[in-house]
Amino acid sequence: MPVEPDILIVIATLVVTFAGPSVVAGWAERSWPWVAMTSLGIGLGLLGYVHLAVQPDGLSFRDIPDAFVHVAAMVLN
């Protein structure tokens, strides 16, 4: 059973959103936030995977809010 692309987009967007500021904070404190950098890489890689392999015409910025709405509708339904 393949995973729906909207779920992958939401997971990747949330991971990148939470890991990005943590990487910047670690860089500002001159430390190496390995977990945050690994999470950021995984999130960006997942977004790249969805963009290149899953979506037939690639991702656009409009697909991200649509994915959040679709996943919220699936949860609430």
C-alpha cells in the first residue's frame, strides 16, 4: 500500500519547519546539532523524493497548503 503524497508532504514540511531553526540556533552557539541537521536532511530529502518521483508534474508552492488541508480533511472525516 503506497503512502499518499499529501501525507509525505505534510510530514516533510513539519520536519523541515522544526529542524531549520534548531540548526540555525546550534550554528549561532557554535555547536554541531547533529540530530537537527540529520532531521533537516531527511525532511529535505523527503520533499525532493516527492517532487521528483511521486508527483507527476513536480511540486509547486501551492501544493503544500493543499496537502495540509487534504490531510486535515482525512483526519477529521
